[in-house]
Amino acid sequence: MRIGIDLGGHTLIAALISGMEGTPGRVGIERTIAGNTPSGRCIADVMSAMAGTIAELARGHDVSGVGVAVPGMVDVDRRHNRRLPNFPIEWDDLDISETLSRELKLRGCQLPVAIENDANCYALGEGIAGEAVGMSDFIVLTMGTGIGGGIVAGGRLLTGAHGMAGEVGHVVVGGEKPCGCGGVGHAETLAAADGTSKRAEMAGLPGDFKELWAKRGEPLASSVLDETLDAMARTIATVYHVLDPEIVIIGGGMSRAPGLRESLHERTTPYLSRPFKNMLDVRISKLGNDAALYGAASIAL
């Protein structure tokens, strides 16, 4: 068995997963523990929370390793994070694997720890047990607090020369809005939940995306959501032109909005060159939040 962890800015979810080394199609989550990420997101508190959760899940089971999906850029060796945009700067360049392993030893757990970008884990999970089973070229976009991206090309996760490929949320779509990563005009400044919420509240509308989406037939809400959908459509069109995937999978909290898939398909088509228009295939994640857990477990040693 392996343990997969999805570390988010607000939630910390861990799962005990069986069947990773067995027959394809027999992978399954045996037990899940969900909680809140410590509010200050300081290293000591988060590491303690993760280690405690791992120790509880591992008790009484033969666990071979732990994989952690982290919400940011990681280095080519998959040990240090480069930047977690929604975490304190003290996390920059932290050796997460070593730090968590040390914390586990204090609890009597001698387990290897591997890390990977959370959207990459999401993509791996969809390939293992989700919408992309049997596919070799696909892209996952996770729409939540930020916009994450995971790319599988030729059957392999695309990581790039510096380990940071797949940062689709940082595609430049225009504007001068600063992004948490340090750049400006990125897709997630407009299309992510945080950016959408801020624009909605400035217009006197509910900041909660679900409530805002329910009002999409109203002119004011429609104008806010148009900016969100347009930024996502430009992003999808860009990755289609660059990578020629079989499908694009939309995941994350915003992906469950009724009619989102159809809206994105309609908005994206005009941005595509003629050969790509009939190839566009946008789908909603089959696994939901479990995708990152499956993917994290798959990288565990």
C-alpha cells in the first residue's frame, strides 16, 4: 500500500491506496482522512499535521511510501519546491521530502517521501483511474484558488528542463494584474476562484463561485464570468496549439459548475485554428478531488 497526500492552501487530504503495484484497474482508496491545513501555513505546523495524518493511516498496514501533491512549482529532482504561491515565502526552496521524513521519524515511521506538483498528480490520477485511462497525450487544468496544469505527452508526465513544465495557469492572457507567482497578466489572475471572487465582490455580487455561477443569467454576473471564461478559453486554445492533446480535462472546485464544459467549448472554438476546431475535446474530471490522491500515491517509492 501507499499513502497519497493532497496539500492545499485550505485543506489537507490523505488517503491509503492499494493496488498500485497490482493488476491495472484494481487500484482503490482504502481510507481517507481530510482536515484543514493549519491556518498560518507555517512549515512546522503543516509538517506536523501531515506527519500525524500519515502515521495514523500507516498504523497496522504495510505501507511502502508516501507521495505528496504540493500546490506550486518543484525542482527537477522533485525534492525542493520552488514557489508555493499561496504559502509563506519561508517555504521557497524547502526540501519537503527531507523535512517530512524527519518529522515522520519522530513518530516512529521510516517511510520514503516523494513530492510532485499537485496538478501533475491530478493528471497522473486521471490517467490511472479517471477520464484519461488508456490515453497517452492529455492535459489537466485544475480550477480552484489558482489554476494548475498537468501535461502527459507520449505517455509520460512532462516536467521540462527545470522541472516546472505544465504551469498552464501562468500562461499570459493579457492585462496587468499581478500574479502570486511574481508575474503579471497570467490566466489564474482572471480565471481562478480568487480573481473571479474579487471582481464579483467589487461589483456587489457574491464572492462564492457557486453562488455567482447560479446568477450567470443576470447581466452583471455574466460580465464578471465572461472574463473568467474568456481567460480559460484562451488558455485551452494555447495548450491545444502547442501540445495537440487528445483531450483537456477540467478539474478542481470550479469544474463542477453546471454547464461549464459546454461554455468553455463554445468560448474556446473561435480561438482555435481550423484544423483544431473539430479536435477540441473538453471534459470534466471523472475522479474529482481523488485524482491528486491517486497521482500522489503513484509517485511514492
